[in-house]
Amino acid sequence: LANLREATRSQNLSNSLVSNAKSGIRGVSWSTRDNIWQVRIYVNGVERFLGRFKNKNDARTARKEAEVKYFGEFAPREI
């Protein structure tokens, strides 16, 4: 049991790699009305809007940076 760490259910779920997003990136969605990527993250049940991006990779980077900022060691890791 030496490799286990204390975590709340919320922290444990934030470390999940599963994403139902059509973009393939949790929290990143395409706005068909505006033709732009939108990025959001939920922190303690509160939605935070992270921005709008023309480039999908910029949207991914914004999301990943926010995950590290808000979830720290519990941020999802890349596969």
C-alpha cells in the first residue's frame, strides 16, 4: 500500500483520463455558431471559462495548464 495517496473522490475523478468530449479533450468544445474552440473547467462544482481559441492545440494547452493550476498532482496525465 506504499504507492497509495490520500485523495477525495473529487480529486480522484479529476485524475481520470476518460473523456466524452467530441474534441477528444475534456472541457474543449467546438462552437459551430462562432467557429471557434471554447475551453472550460469545473473546480469544486463551479464552471470556469478559460477562453476561446482558433487553434485546437492552443485550446488543449489552456485546458492542461488549468488542470495543473487547479488540480496540482491530481491533474490528468497524458497517455
